Amino acid sequence: MGTATLERHEVKQASPNKTKKPLVLAAIMLAMFMAAIEATIVSTAMPAIAADLGGFSLYSWVFSSYLLMNAVTVLIYGKLSDLFGRKPILTFGIIVFLIGSLLCGMATSIEMLIVFRFIQGFGAGAVMPIASTIVGDMYTKEERAKIQGYLSSVWGISAILGPAIGGLLVQYVSWRFVFWVNIPLGILAIIGLYLFLHEGVEKKKHSIDYAGAGLLFVSVSSFMLVMVEGGVRWEWISAPVFSLIALSVITFIFFILQEKRAKDPMMPFDIWQERSILIANSTSLTTGVMLIGISSFLPAFVQGVMERPPIVAGFTLTTMSIGWPIAAMIAGRLLLKIGFRTTSIIGGVALILGSIIFMTLSPDDGPVWAAFGSFMIGVGMGFSTTAFIVSIQSTVPWQKRGVATASNMFMRTLGSTIGAALLGGILNSRIQEHLRENGALDQFSLDSTTLLLNEEQRNQLSESMRVLLQDGLTSALQTVYLVVAGFAVISFLLILLLPKKNEESGNS
């Protein structure tokens, strides 16, 4: 009998009530749907939010603030779920997420929205990793591959509904409702978890690595500040930039030292000694950059340059999340036949093909071609992420499964956090450079780009001014997608380093 089978048997024995797997799975899928729809629905609504609240220069911070808190908390939630059980930690995360969602819909300025997105991200850090970990606890390795396909179908449903609902709400009601649609979903998920998930957790005194969490927060946030504001608010060669980079590096070194001496480290480095986990997590970092590069800025391109309505912009993102679950379900079947490495390589090829489409995207190509590029990125993510999660959960015991799963999600979220900052910084500095080269800095600022995102305001611009702003946005986004393509190549090269034979440790 494998160690994971024994663990599941012990958990069942320790718990007085029997967990109802199908109903718990339904509650988990609801919680994941809530987080998944957030990604597509907010991206679709962002041009309208920016047009209403202003502050285009802070556009990427709406994503960065959410992702930063998500990245910093995901590891500590994973660790806490190993210490205190999955249910209380996931429930807490959902509640905080819902409070953040409620406040986001009440924001009256872009700065206020960014603060409330911090709160939302603080709760979101618990949702994806712990939901995936619960599945790892309840099912065997063979079952997990199939169930991961079901979980990925959540992305497909949210992909179809998210942008469509987002586009309709923006066009006919208000962008504020894109945040409020989460609330009933979260409440239903909490009720399902409370009634049907029963777990036996050993009661003992635990030490929580708050110092590690704090050091990581300072390191990541100071680095992100440089990425967003470098070349825009501050010159790249300036005291603030050097100071923040030094702060980021020093706190990261202290974070590593803290993790080595902590009794219950937030990030136990011994799991990284497994080659499959090291490569999977490293690749998740680079694919995270790609993911945010496409989902954050594609709606701005479709609405601002192609001059299409929000619902069409939503459609171009929808196809990514349709490709993801289709590929994930196929990957679930392929994993046991061709192995983790070959399945991941298929994903790596799809990521490169998708990024080439975006790198060569022009205003004349139209939204359908953009949607196809988006679909290919989704296919790549579906194959690679499914292989990574099942591989990681098969490599570690129950006591480390929460933090091991969280470590992979952390790296992807960290990649998205860095990507939102890095790519947002590139976008802003390229637009500013374009305006400077054309002698238009007196007439326009970075925030003038928001005029393109509102049809009424766009139509009030003279032909020459509209073309000037659109050329600037096009040029800036092509630079962003060139960087995205670079990360696709790095991702593929990393996947090739996965071990050819995955050593199973009997944890299935």
C-alpha cells in the first residue's frame, strides 16, 4: 500500500464524518470558478474602468496589486493548510476575497481600486492552491489526472461566461458589477465546504513563519515597483531604482537565510531538490509572465487600436481559456501513456506558436487572428500546468502536498506579478518614447491613451491625433509581445530539462 493511500486511510479514520467527494469537488469547482472568472472578467472590463476612473499610467497596477498579494500569501496559505487543515484556510481565503470584491465595486478612483485589489489578492492566494491540494488528498494519482481535467473545465466555462458577462455588464449596466458577481459564488462554495468536507488534522502547537512571509513581500514588491515605474517615473539609472533593487536583493537573501533556520519554513527548500519540482516551478515562473502579458494588454489592443467593442475584446481572451481546459483534459489522458515530460513538451510548442502570432499581430489582422493566438497560449498552458501539478503531487507526501502545490502556483503567480510590472513598465516607457519622438508630449501624456479605450472620446480626436496615439499603443504592445515570445522560448528550453523518466516515490 503506497504512502498516499495510507495517508488517506488515516485521514478518514481520524475524521468522525465521511467526506462526500462529489459534493466537495462541486464546492471546490465553484471556488475555482470564482477565481477563474475574476481573471477574464476584470481584463475585459479594464479599458472601461480606466476610461471611467482615469490613470492609464496606473493601469498595470490594478493587476500587479492583486497578483503581488496573491504571490506573497499563496505559500503561507499552502503551509497553513498542511498545519491546520484545508477547510478553515480555504474558507478564510474566500471570505477575504469576497470582502475585497465588494470594495472593488465601490471604488471611486484608480488608486482606491488598486488598494482594494490588494485585499482581494490577499484572499485569492488561498483559493487555487488549496482547492488543487484537496483534490490531491481525496484522489489517487490515476484519478487525479482525470479530475485535473474537470477542474480545468472550470476555466473553459469561466472563459465563455467571464468575457461575455464582463462585456455585457460594461456595455449595459456598470463595470462595478464585474466584481460583485463573485459574491454569490463564494457564499455557495463556503456552504459546500462546511457541510461536506471532513478532515482529521493532528492537533499540535505549530510555529508560523511570519518573518519569511514579510521578507518575501518586501523583496517582491520593491522589485515590482522598479519594473513598473523604471523609465517612467524614475530614470533607470537613478538613486530610487538602485535603492529599491538593493532592498529587493538584500531582503531576498534574508528570506533564504530565514527559510533555512525556520522551524516550519514557509518554503521548505528540500522539495526543490526534486528535479521535476525544480523544473516545473521554474517553467511556471516564465509561463506566468506570458499569461499576464496576453490577458492584461490584449483587450487594450482590440479596443484601442482595432476599435472593437468590449464584448469583442472579451471574445479574444475567451479563446485562451477554452484552449486551456480542452488541452488539460487531453493531457490528463496522455500523462499515464506518454509521461509528464512529453506532455509538457507539447504544451511548450503550443506556447511558442501562440507567442509568434502575438509578436506579428497588426491592427489589420482583426480580432479572430488575435483570438487564435490566445487559443494556442491556452493549449500550451493546459498541457504544461496539468502535467506539472499531477507530477508534483505524486512526488511528495500529504504533510508537504499543500506547500508543494502552493510552490508551483506561487511561481506562476510570481511570474505574473513580475510580468505585469515588467511588461507594464515596457508599455508605458515605449508609449512615452513614441510621444517624445513625435513632439507630442506637450499635448499628450501617458494617460491620454485612455482616450482610445472609449468610443465617444476616440471619435472626438482629430484623425492625426488618433493615428498618433494608436501607432504608439501598437508599437508599445508589439515590444511587449516580443518579450512574451522570449519567455515562451525560455519555457520550452526549461521543459526539455525535465527528467525523461519520472521517478515515482510510491505516493500515488
